[in-house]
Amino acid sequence: MGPVVSFSQMKQTKSKTKFHDIQGKRVTFPKGISLETKNGVKKITVTWTEQGRIRKKFFDATLEGFEDAKEVNATKKQELKRFGQDFGSISDDEKQALDLWRAYVKEAQMNGFSFSSAYEVMKRGIDGLNTTTPDFKTLARYYFDKELMRKTDGELTEHTETVRQRLFNIICPYFGNKPSHTISENDVLDFLDGLKGQNGGKASLVTRTQYLNLLKSVFKFAVEQGNITKEFNPVANLKPAKKKKDAEPEILTVDEVKRIFSFVKNNPKYHQFIPVLTVGFFCGARVEERAKLTYGDIYIGGRNEIFVSAAVAKNGIARFIYPTENVKAWFEYAKENGVSMNATDTLIQGDTLKQRKTAHSSFLKALAMETGITLPKNCIRHTAASFMAEQQGYTETANQLGHDIGMLLKHYRRAITKTEAEDYYNICPATV
């Protein structure tokens, strides 16, 4: 390869015109353009001097590449004439922006875009190029340690533990090492759509909303801390999907509940879960209430009532539940078959609330798998509410469930016949 000729040298050197055969056509190389071999491949090369350094740009040895090279060569000559060899006072960042601008404008023109569209595309390109952000895993850890744990004075509460599991066990494995500013709105939507529910199916609307709100908190914190700029917040414009109006609650049929109790009755390893199933299906206790209740709260055999204290109740308001005859029968069956019922014992085994809720969840998953019965989230309480409302009326049912009649009618109750309600409360050890 011969000596490199710069634009400044071209002014003083009279080179002979060089002809080259490009794809069977004889072409003339103007000054500043040469044919070089790069990595064993012939390339058309544009050479110029910029800020005291020799610059090169390579093109394919084709007629199309030659035309592109001539265009770049002409541009460089114009810039040399206008700014001088040191390219005036323009910085490297400005030079990079100018090059990007040309590329985006060319692309926009080829695709029929407007000048303003090309500008927006170019701006996003430069912003992304010059943006340095932590990967999502680092951002998540920073949010959890510096924001969430700060609010609890470093204490790992039930809420923060739930957030921790969602953040590091579910979200981080998905986004992981991806730079935060490169996560798009579509990336988030794909993540939410891919979430799985308790039984392996698609996650509920409530679950997807919870994860979206968590991501909103993380990225809002990132913007506030200057980790990303607000235009790179992928969840800024995302809103939780609204639940369909007038959707009936998902409940089980009388036959399905019979099958469940028949299964646990005939499988001794599950006898310990008979009490918690009973207060769920026939008393309407919430999941967390089932995990907190002790046998001392249940006065079956003495006073016919279950006491849900303020510490146990979700809304912090104490209430009483009045068990039906089949509830008594199931408790007696469980006790006769080896279930310990000391007053201080919880209905679910486990030293902590978390352990008991986990055991409850694992049992329901196994139950669904073994029986083939789908158990949507909160279906046990919804089932209880629907049958209880038919048997005991709206007011009494609302009181025992621990909310008002409006909430019962809107979210919990499904139409049940009188005969179905009678069959439901006839589910006992002697009938399954």
C-alpha cells in the first residue's frame, strides 16, 4: 500500500488519475479515494486529516460502495474548506453528533420520514449513546437497600419480604444485567404478560398490577436519584389494566368442594389441613386469618363461635364467625384422627406467619395437582361468601366476613340456589 494522502497534501500534490475496474465498470477515483486491502478484502477507502490525525472510512468494493465513498469524500472536502484541518473548535461529541445526524437524516429520507422525525430519532440515538446507567439488578438492589429498607429502619417486615422476593426472585432474573435505560415499555409489557399464577397459569390482573406498581416505584426512585433520566423511564406511561366490570367471582361448585374434602379425608398426610380448609370453605376466613388463628380462638364444643381478634383480622376490627354443624363435624373428625388441637397451636403448622402461609400455599398447589381442580386466588373465600349469603342472608354474611354489604355484592357473591346451599353445608365426613 502506498503512502496515505491527506486533503492538505492533495493541494500540493498533482497525482495521476487512477482508473479501477469495479464490478466490470471502469471508474475514476478522485483525490482522497483509494483502493486498499483490509483483512484480505479489497475496500474502497476515503482518507482525510482531522485534528492532526489521519481518519479513514471503508466501503465495499462495489459500484454502490463507490458512490457512497464519493459522497463522504465530497462532504469531507467541504468541511475542510469551511472549518480547516483542525475542524474548527468542534468537540469530539459534537463531531459524533454531526455524523449521527447525517446517518439519521439519510435513513429518514430513504424511508419517507420528515425532517422533524429524523431529528427526534437522532436525538434519541445520541441520548442513548451518551447514557450510562446501572444494570437493572444493581438498580433494584439500590432501591431496596436505600429506599425501601430506609422506610422500615432496616427491619425486614412482611411487606418488605414480599417485595424482596418479587424483586430478586422474579423481576431480576428477567431483566438482570440489562442496562436500565435500555429497558423499553414493550419489555415491561412482555414481562407482565409472562407472569405465572399460583397454579401455573397466567397471573391474575391483581398480580400483574402489583408487579407493575413495584417497577414504577423502582424506576421513579432511579429518576429521582439521577440513575436514569425521565425519558428513559419505561413504565412512566403504563397504567394497570382495569378489571372487567360486573365480572362474577370465581367459585367452586358443590361437587368440587365435596371432592376436595373427600380427598383430604382419605389421605391421612393431609388431615392436618382439615381445620384450615374448614374455616376457609365454610366460615369465609381470609388466607392470612387462617394462618393466624389458633385453636384457642375456636370454641366449638363450648360456645359455638370463632373469634377473629383485631390482631388476626385484616382490617384490624374484631369479629365473630358462627360455625355451621358441618364445621363442628370436621373438627371432631380431625381431632379423632390425630390432629393436635392445643389452645396455643395455630391451625397451620409453622413458627412464623411466613412459614405458615408458605405451607398453606404449598398445600393448595398439591391439592390442585392431586384433584385436578383449579383453585383461583381467593376462590375459597369467594365460594364461602356465595353459599353463606344464600343460607344466612347478606347482612349476617357481611358481618362474619368482616366487610360491608356493598363489598359483598360487588366482589364476593355469586348467585346460588337454595338447594345448592343446603347441599354445600351438608358436606361433612359422613357424606364424602
